[in-house]
Amino acid sequence: MRTFLFLIPFLHACAAVKVYLSPQTPVASQLAPQRASLTLAHHLGLEAFEALDSSSVDAFRQEVPFVGQGQKSGLILSVDEQDVQHISPAALKPSFTVANSPEVDSFSSVISTYLDRAEHAYSTIYSTSSFPADAASRHIDLFDMLPNHPEVELFYAELSALSSLLDSADSTTAFAAIELAGLSQIRSKFGAESQEYQLAAAASRAAIESAVAQSQKLQFAMLTFDSTVTKRQHGSQPLQSQAPFPIPRPQPIGSISSCFTTADACTNGTSSCSGRGQCSEISRAGKTCFICACGSTKSKTGSTDNWVGEKCEKRDISAPFTLLAGTTIVMILVAVGSVALLTSVGNQELPSVLMGGIVNAKRD
């Protein structure tokens, strides 16, 4: 059984991680990393990926009974603590904290891992990559007055993914995991008192309020961290990379085994499309992924070979086969038609002109 314990190193690594849950779950105000990971996984309907001993599960069930209920949609956000006061509704309070020494100031790999796990449990997945920044900006009229900056474009994509999940919560079991990095970048660039940041924060707050209001059909979780503590700890030293922590191998999207989450994963998984094509980006069910777009090659005899397959490993024989099959069918139809015509003609008397010629020949 695959595990959600990937979260534990991050809970150890970040300073005063706060977790907000809606609907609220009756748990202790401060949890150990292992218990926090199980609590969060259970809240999002992904506890099946936990691999814990029976005593840990029994202890958890005493605090949080496993009540049977229909599957809901799920949403998890990662937010900088400096932004929380501007976007969190007053009614939303921290459910528990996990305080440890700081090492990193981002949950991006955690967000990525939740998205990979949710592929196996939810029918629809939304993420920032599902909404390219240039496309997202065309759907959000609220920000027409904002300048065209990369930070703003990133926030467009984040808010589009969040809004799409909230809109689809009624009709499907959807899941979204989003790191509100664009919001913090707008604050860093324009300032917390700027119009740009105030507009972005107000839109984020409205979306979170909507998520909390949909508690009957949506399980909401928000992870926050204090990046200022991390910066003070490290000073001018670069932050530790998240690479040493377990990062899941990119998995195919949906049931399409050849549709990879990144271009690099497509290139590596298909050996560069067997050298007969290239990885191209497509969108399926609101998700962006990469597949092999196969091309053509010239053989030694000068003929053109077309290639198909997940890795462009098969010759495309559909055109020759179609031509051969079509020709065969036409010949069969012509033969059948000819026989039918001759049969019908044989049952009729010849015209009088032809009959006269036959009679005269006999008299001679």
C-alpha cells in the first residue's frame, strides 16, 4: 500500500505549520507529524494511501471516528502565513499546528504529490498547470485593470483552477491542490498595501469563503507556513532543495497510459518517442498532459513509413490496409453485380431485332 508519509519530512521541516480544516475535525490543537499526516489524508478521503501500524490507526479512530459517508470533492491550498490574515475568513480557525525547526519555505512537492494520489480517487483533477496563464486571464474580468506581470499571470491560473473546482463540486467528485504562490509574489512585488495585492487577496478570500460554505459537499484543507522565519534562519544561505524528500514519479493522467504530466516524463518514458516523433502538450478533461506526436521516416528504398503507438514504435499500416480492403470490397461488389445482371438478363427474351438475325441465319 502506498503511503502518505511523504508529508512528514515537510511537517518536520517547516516552522509552525498550521492546518485549517473545513468541516472542522475534532483533533488535538497540536499533532505529531505522523498523526497530522493521517488526519489530513483522512479529511481529504485519501487515507487508503496511509501505511501505518494498527495501533496508530486505532488511536486515531478514538479521536476521529471513521464515519461512513458519500464521497465529496476535495481541496487543499498551500499559503504563506503572511497572506493568511488577508484571505482567511474570520470563521475559519486553525484545526491544529505542527511546530518544528524550519528548512524549506514551500509545499510545492507536497501539492504535486497530493495531485498524483488524487488521480486514483477522484474523477476530475484541477491544478494550476490545467490553466495556462494566458488563457486564464481571458476568463477573469476582475483583473482587467492589473498590469501584465508574470506574478499576476500566475495568480490568474491559480484562481482559475480554484474557481473551476468550486463550480464543479455539485456535479462531480473533483479534487484540486493549489499553491497560492502567485498571491505571495504579487505581495512581494507590489506591496501588501498595493491595489494589485488587495484585489488579489479579496478574490482569494471570496473563493475560500465559498469553499467553506460548501462543507456539505467539499472537504477543504489549507496548509500555512511562515516564510519569514525560514529567511531569518538561513540568512543569505540558499534554501534547501525539496529534492531529497520522496517525490513521486510522474504518473499518467487518467486512464491514458501514454499521457504524462510533464514533457520530461514523456521524453524519458518513451525514449524520446523512439526517435520518430516529439512530446506534445494536449488537454484532456481540463488537465494538461504530454503525449507522443509521431511523424514519418524514409526507408532505404525511398518509401515513407508512418509511425503510431504510445512510443511511436509501430508502423502505421492503416492506409495500405484501407486501400487493399477497399479495392477487394469493390471487386467483390462488381463481381456480384455482374452475376446478378447476367442472371436477370437470362430470364428475359431477346429483342425482336436480335431474334430476327438469329432466325435468318438458321434459314440460310
